[in-house]
Amino acid sequence: MLLIDGVKYRPWTPKDEEKEFHPLIREHSKEIFGENSLYFDVKHVLKTASGIGSIPDAYVINLSKPLEWYVVENELASHPVFDHIVKQLTKFINGIANPSARNQILEMLYDEINKDNVLKATVQKLIDSTDIYRALSKLLSNPPRIVIIIDQKTPQVEEACQVLKYKTDIVEFKTFVRENAESIRAHLFEPLHAFKPPPPPPPPRRSWEEKLAWVDENVRDIVEKLTDRILEFGEVVHKPSGPDYKFYKGKPSTKSIFLGLFLTKQALKVRIRTDPATFKDPKKWTGEKIYKWFFTTGQEKEFKIASKDQIDYAMELINQSYDISG
């Protein structure tokens, strides 16, 4: 029993998942997933590469930072756990791994948002851009969170989710009805956005691609925009070198390299070749320290970029390295 200001509420269990439980989750989706979340209960099939399909109950995108997306399964604890929940979620997980399925989800979400001018304007405001498609594409390039919303979290449900290779969030959503007035209901649940995410893993050291996936989205944007600007030089070859990245003026060699990039969680480190006789750095980004790593001639200098607003001045420094290399 639940007692609120002397009024008694008793537990209520939905009998029909589709007609009774799903509408409750949709109604309270913003309380569960966050105020800036959008709940799409569009029935879209997720298919594995072999063509085996399943239909999630909903897709949710949360446009508060850090941006996340969710594949949602609404369940009743009365359902057979292993025969229904585990099999269904296994199909979801395998389907997510299919690039074609992710592209279809992207197109579906984009179409749903564009159908509603109010929703479209809301999304543009939240992402601070009119390019909704690009924002969704970036969001869906990250793995989703798999979420089960269930009327009762039982040991059997928790045990079943441990069988899955993919981490799954379980939200227990209980409902109580007022004594002698069953149309008045109270709900008890812990918001998903209140769950603390696990601490970030240590930076990977195996490859540039793995490390780029680990850094903040802002750093990835800086790398993308800086690379586009550097390629405007024309005669540029660029490629990863283990966990780092190198840029060459023309044919790659120790003499033609003019730029090295190093990733950190919240900033991009930039290494350049400089000539002490001609190098100009009025903002003193590079300081007095001299490095040794990439360049066989000149003085090796380093600076950080933590904001896209810094790219213009960074290009002034990089351009000097390009001019004296090769």
C-alpha cells in the first residue's frame, strides 16, 4: 500500500501491455528519459545482417548533453522472461550492429520530426542548428542504451539481462490506484537520466580510430573542421600513425611532415615544425618548450585547441609549419 496525505493507494498491475502499459510510458516519457527527450513509438523493424527482424516498442533521443539515444522495450513481469525478453533483446542488439538498420532508423526519426513543424522547431532549438539530419547522424553513430521498462523488477528479470552481452538498463515503473477512485493513479519509478553512467574507460592506445571514439564530441568536431581547413592547402597527405595522426606536404617522409595531432579527452594537441628565425606566435600559444618527436629539422612546438573558435589562429601557426616543410 502507498499512503499519501492519509489517502490510501493500492498496487495496480496492467493486464494488457499494449493498451494499458505502453500509453503510461509514453505519457511519462519525459520524466523517465529527461525533459529534452523525444519518444517515438513508431513500429520500425530492426534486422540483423541475416535478415532476422524484431520491432522495439520505442526509440528515444535525449537532446540534453551528453546526447544519447535509446532502444526501448516495455514489458510486463508476467511475461515469460527468457522466452520473451531475452530473445527479443538479443534480436535488438544484433539488429543495431547492422549499418543498414541504423540508416533506416535515422531516416525514420528524421521523417517523424519533419512531419511536425512544432517538433522540428523544438529540435532545431535544442541542437542549436537547422541541420537536424547531421545531428541525428552523429547521434546514431554512437551505440544506443538498451532500456527495459517493466512493471516489476524481479530477480528473474535481472538474471535474464545478465545473460545479454550488451549492457541493459532496467527501469521499474510501478502504478498505484487511489482507494475508491481508481481513475486517480500514482506512479513510482527512478528516472533513467538519474542513473549514473559508469566512469569513462581509460584512453585507448591501440589506434587513432579507437581513441577518436573515446574523446568528447567537441574534440571530434575540432578534428573534422581542422582537417578540412588543412586540406585547403592542396598538396597534403594525411594518415593515422598508431594512436596519433600525421600530415605531410606532398609525398610522406620525415622532411615533408608538418603536423602531428594528439588526442586528449577534452582537447586536441597540435605539434608543428617551426623555424626560430621566422616563426611568429603573437598569442604565445606554443610557449617556450621545445619538443622532440616528429621533426628532423627546425624546432618542434606544441599547442592545444579546445574550441572551434580557436581554429583560425591555429591555422596561422600550422601554415608556417607547412611553408617550411617538404
